[in-house]
Amino acid sequence: MELEQERAFIGTYQRLGFIKKGRLVVLDLKKERNLYQIDPITGEEKKILPDQKLFDEAISYYQAADYLNQHHLNRRNFNKGN
């Protein structure tokens, strides 16, 4: 995977996170969104200006995962030998 394509997903019961290119998107239940720059060496985070495109990307990944889960499309059908 190319460096530009690397990403990570993290979550708790209250918040979801998406990391891409050293930036962390945090989404919470109150529909609040924050963006942080993460220092890979120290782990320090600094709140930065919002990036709507990155927010939309993070939300779309979680929406797609929820759709797959809700419609049982993330399960293999072992009865058909797949």
C-alpha cells in the first residue's frame, strides 16, 4: 500500500476516529467533528482547521460499514460454499 493510501480507523462507544496523512478526524454522538494534526514521533496532537473533504471521507467509510453490517453483507454465506 502506498503511503498516500494508508489510513486507520479507531473507535469507542462514544467517538469514532479516522487517521489519514497524520491527521485525526474525531466524530462523536453529538455530531461534533474535530480535526487534529498528530506528531508520529511524540504522539502529540494539535487541533487544526476543519477539512470538509476529510470529514466527508471519514463519515462515508463509517456509513458504508454500517450499511454492510445492517444488511448482513459483511458475512459469508457458508451454506453456498463461498
